[in-house]
Amino acid sequence: MVKLSDEGKILADKARKQAGFTNKQKLYKDKEDGLPNGLSLGTVKRFWRQESISIDSFIIICKAIKIDDWCSLIDWKNDTKNWKTAELKDELNPYHHQGVGALAVMTNNNEIILASGSYDSTINIWKIKGDRVTHLKTLAEHKKDVSSLIFIENQLISGSYDRTIKTWNTASWECIDTIENGHNSEIECLALTTDDQYLFVSSCNSLEIYLWVWDLNPKKLLYKLQEHKTGRLYPSTIANAVLGLVVNHNTVISSGMDGRLISWQISNEGDKVIVIPTLINDENSLELRAITSSAISPDREYLAVGENSKQITIWDIAKKSLVYNTQGKHDFPNILALAYHPTGKILASASFDADNPIIRLWNPHNGDIVTTLTTYSHSSPIRSLIFSPDGKMLIAGDEEGHIFLWGV
């Protein structure tokens, strides 16, 4: 359950007027088709009175008034404070027999749907409602590691080291499309622009990034992009890896073992699609750096980066400037995964400290630690992190196939 913040109410009211709704209490009665998706007028009234409603209803109302960034309207104050006393709620096993390197979540009728992708080539689907977790399905059509997962409306997109991209129907969990041609190496990351038009694909052993036109049927491979260089700090097997892709509206930011942060801007010139790469960080500072993980803030203004140099850095994307780094304040081992809380006020980082997997929740603006989470009974590194859309749960996957759920 979520509700409007004071600032969110101002933004929502402004958006309502711009969208042409003259009466916020009868928001949808101004339209011929009435209330969308079965929403009651009482739910709409509770929304405007800043009372708690389901996150699905909250999203529907925000979309109706043309607000895509619904996270920015939610009152998160108590949720953020509560993370100081987060508890391990559940541990999901043994559905995966190898590491969990990919996680994705979506909301559906007051439930959270979790997809977990593993090095054992399977995808597991889970339903989370309150404190109850139910295993729904195992998807086993990939032949190698499942490396990346994305939910989009009623579909799940998966990328794998078998060099294929598969699309799954979230109602039946059947595979409805497979892209088998076009990739010369194992797929590491997928990133879909917010208009669902373009899909970026990166590799774990190739400097190339593939750009697909995703809203076509069949899909079209548009470009093979190459701006990253060979990294110098790691073995040749991953020296060419582009390990991170994050979406900033219709821009995608890639990060690699070469230490580079590259912003790819898509624009149209007539019928031609142009992709413009821009280096965010300083070319002269990259000699001894490699980027192992990245995450973008919910407002799309900041990029968090985990580096081999035992530090996390925060970048202002628009200004291409370093905002903060943890060097000297926290001495982390290699950062294996990062995830922003929906408020943007907490950043989760996973590292492997003295043979113990540790997740730190910290303030990305000043480096203050909110709390530290450990798995206690397991000593395998955490490989993937994601917060639930309502901000009440943190989900982590480790190298042995366990999935941990912390909650507030």
C-alpha cells in the first residue's frame, strides 16, 4: 500500500489539469470510457486524500494523468526509516542449482511477481503477497546462463549466454518469441528504452553493443556499436566485457571493464536513426579502473558505479560530473551488485568481505551507512539485487542459487 506525498500531490494535481481533467474527485467521469481497469471512485478519492491505496491502483491513476515516474509521487518517509531495522523474511531454495545473476520484479493485482535467472540456464517465477511466497513456474528453454531479465507490460524478456533473447507471455509463461541470430558472443545485459522502442544488448566477452528496434515484428538489428576498449586489469576472458546497461529514458548508459561510462543518445534524422555516444567520465582517469556494477536513480539524474578500486562513485548524468565517492570512508572489496530504493534515498550494495557476503544500505548523497545485512547461514557472494516496486522488500540472489528476501 502506498500514498501521495505532499510534494507528490502538488505534482499530480498539476498533471491532472494539464491532462484535461477538471474534477479530481471524479477524475475518470470526465471521460466517456469511465473508470479504467475496474477502479472505484472511492479509490480515486483516497488517492487525492493522500490515503494508502494499492500500488497497482496508484500506478493506474498516475498513468491516466500522464505521469510515468510514479515513484517520485509516493510518500516514502517511513519506509526509508524502517530499513534501519530490516529483517530477513524468507530464503527461496533449492529451485536454482547455480548462481542467481539476474532478477526482475513487477506488480500484478496487489502481488509482486519475481523472476530469477540463473547460471543453471533456468528462470524461476514467484508470486509474493505479504509474507507469503509461492513458486509458480520454471522456464527451462535457455541452454546456458540466464544473464538479464526485463518485465514489460505482459511480457518478460530474457537474455542468455546461449546468445539468444527470448520473450515470455506473463499470463501463460510460454515462450512467444526467440531471437537467435545477430549476436556474436554471450549476452550479458539487456536495456529497453522507456518508450519500449529500442533494445540495447551487451556482451560478456565482446566490446560490441547491439541495438535492436524492439517495437517491430519481426525485431530488427539496427547497429553494432563499439566505443568500449579492452580492459587491462582482468584476464582476457572478461577484459572485453560490457557488464552494465542502465536506461535513462531514451538514453542508455553502458559500463565496462575498461572503466568507461558511455551514454548512448538516440535521435532521428528523417527516416534515419542516429546513435550518439558520449563519454561521461574522464578519459585520463581510466587507466587502472574497471566497472563491475552500476545502477541508476529513480529520477534518472544519478548513476551509481561499483569499481574494482574498492569504491562506489555517484555521477551526475546531465553534468557528467562526479558527485560523491566512498574512497577513504568505506573500503569495500569489489562491488558485485547495486540497486537503488524507489525513493532514491537508499542505495544497496553487495560485496564479499573476508569470505562473508554483505549487503550495505547507505545514503548515496553522503555515504552514511543505514544498515548492514548478512545471510549468516551462507557464505556465497551476492550476485544480484533488486528492490520491490513498493520499496518494502529487498531481494538478493547469491552464487549458490539461494534467493533472500529482506523486508520492513
